[in-house]
Amino acid sequence: MVFIRQAIVSDASDLARLQEQTFRDTFAATNDAADMALHCRTHYSPALQAEEISNPALLTLVCVVDNVLCAFAQLRTDAAPDCITAARPVEIQRLYVDKAWHGQGLAQQLMERCIAEALLLGADQIWLGVWEKNPRAIRFYQKFGFATVGEHIFMVGNDAQRDLIMLRCA
């Protein structure tokens, strides 16, 4: 049975491993190895995950099956790009599922929970960034009512990549 809950500081090490693994699984084949290594080294340490879990502007959700983290998402309430004009925007900053769990409905369950949590946070718009070269993710977000409204740069190591900014009204 899948259980989605808010992450706690004791999840930091397992979450760091899951975040790095899912990022590598998703993007390593289409990115330079040195840029991937730099990105992972600077974004997925247990210490950084503990800081993020404790940050009141972030809400980290984890999917747990048999005491194993298999997916996660993170909502952010503290900043939005200029193309987001909401009074109370909430970003889905991260949403990843371990590849062993692909096709089992976890992404859908996690997205539904993200939307519900964003509404509880008072969001009037929910937004996210997605790499322009990730059509599978783009289609997934479109199924939930997200539409492209802009773009921004996402750094993978030293490589500046174009992310589409997608938005849905809450």
C-alpha cells in the first residue's frame, strides 16, 4: 500500500539518495556526465535535504511503500517568475518517481496530493518548470490542466537549460 506523507528530517539521507537516483535516471543519458555530477553534488546531500525539509517555505512529500521511499515531490511558496501573476502562487518544484515504480499510478497520486496541498496553502495558481526536452513530463502535466506560460533557465552543472513554465489555476 502506498502512503504519502510529509517528509521528516530523518528521511534526509534516503531522500537525498532517491532524489539523485531519479534525477540521474531521468536526465543522465541526455546530459554531460561532469554537469550531472556537479548538479547532484550541489543539490542532493543529506544535509541539504534536512535543511529543505525544515524550511517553512517548502513542503516535501514522500511516497512510502513497505518503509521504502519510492517517490517524492516538493512544493515551494516563496518565489515565482514574472510570468506568474498570482497573488498566492505555489510551485511544484520537484516531482519524481523511482523508475522501478513507473506505470503504477504513483505519479498521479502524488500530483493529486500536490494539488490538494497547494490548495490548503491557499494557492490561486500552481506552477512548475519542466525541461523543454522532456515530452513525457510535459504530457503528464498537461493532463492535470497545466499550460505553458513562459520559460526560465535551469542549471544542470554549468549547462544552462531552457525549462518551460507551466501553470494551472487552482
